[in-house]
Amino acid sequence: MVQIEARSIFSPATGFILRGGFDFSCNPYVGCTFGCTYCYAMFLPQNRRPVDDWGKWFSAKRNAVELAQKQAHQIAGKAVYMASVTDPYQPAERSLMLTRGIVEVLIPRQPRLVVQTRGPLVVRDIDLLKQFQRLRVNVSIPTDSEHVRMLFEPKAPPLEKRWQAILELQAEGIQVGICVTPTLPIEDPDSFAKRLAHFGPQLLVCQSFHDAGGRFGADTRDEARELLTTMKWGPQDHGQFVERLKRDQTVYEGESGFFPPS
């Protein structure tokens, strides 16, 4: 871990965050030790290390909470996405508590806040999250298979712990979105679709791998693409799964699913 001094903690939204209607993004960390093989963030300018090192490092903005205290007035009532290039509830957050500190600072300002994570640690902060009037926690569950998860995101939390986190958030009246993003190979599409519908998320998003067409920007690592091919999961399978989901609930596809809570 490297501790860095940041100049700002709320950045003007860009890319799909801006197109989705957000005003700012907030990233307490740079890099992510979950290190998912498909993560688009490894290709973005914030990552100045080799792509092959993704998941082996992260930097903590040690002055993040102090900056949030100074700059929070700028985002009062605005739409904020936490986080666009890292996971705010990666393992280090358990002790560093930068995300928790920022969230606490934001409560009096009441932004329209989306927290994007695959970390069950988010339930630690339910006491703070439930104080927001317009908030949604998006939890990433890209497959129904632990075997598949271990292949694509071996250092990320087990799927069942994420489902349990969703239950705990919903029990406290917190809006939850489920992001099947990117949609990884699925063992039992019908059962997975039924489980997603049973949980009744306020938002359900599906998305295939990022493809920058060889241009710099959000993209997917070649190794992840090759792994997907070997597992015989392609665009047709993805499309059929999305159509199955639509039989039970509204489904947003790709970037259209990333927008602030109303």
C-alpha cells in the first residue's frame, strides 16, 4: 500500500458517469486489490502501472476525509458516484475507513449518492447509509457460479456473502441495485433469473465486456476475453439471458443502467 496526498476528492464526472447524469465521482483509493481480470479501470489514466500488475497494488488517499470536509459544500444535492475507478469497500477499507469517513461527511449535504461495490463490508456502514434520502447501493454479482467467479475474480468476495449483504441492506430500507456486470458465464440461467427477481432490486443492470476497439479507454483484458471464449459463452448466450431476465423485471443494459437515485 502507498499513501498519497490528493488534491481533490470529488472529481467532475466524465465518460459513462457523466452520460448517466452524475455530477461528480468520488474515489477514496486508486487501484483495487480485488484485481478482477476484466476490470476496465486498469486501462484508465489513473492506472499508471503495467496492466499485468492490476490487483497487486493500491494507493490510499490519506487526506480523503479532510478533503471531503472542505469540499462537501460543492456537492450538496448533486449526483455523486462512488466509485468509478476503484472499489470503495475493498479489504483495506476495513482498517483505513476512508470511505466511511467520506460518507459520514456527506450526510448533512445529502447528495444523490450511488455506492458501487462488490464488497460485503458495505453493511458495516448501514448506520450512515440509511441517513441519506436519495441513495442506492449497487452490488456486483456477475454470475451464479462460484467456479466462474474464482476464474475471473479470485480475490473478490464469495457470491453468497454479496447476496447476504443485499439482504441486510434491504432489511434497513436501503435501495439496492444488482449489477450483473460484466455478465460472466452462467450455469443455470433460469434459476439465476428467478433469484434476481426474488430479491427485487430497485435496479438490475446487465452488461457484456467493455470493448474499446483497440482505442485507449475502458476496455477488457485479453486474458479475460480468451477465458470467456474457452468457456463457450458468447453474445448469443448473453442476449438470451437478458431476454430471460426481462420476463420477470425491468432490465437496463450497459451504460443505461448507471444513473443517480431520484
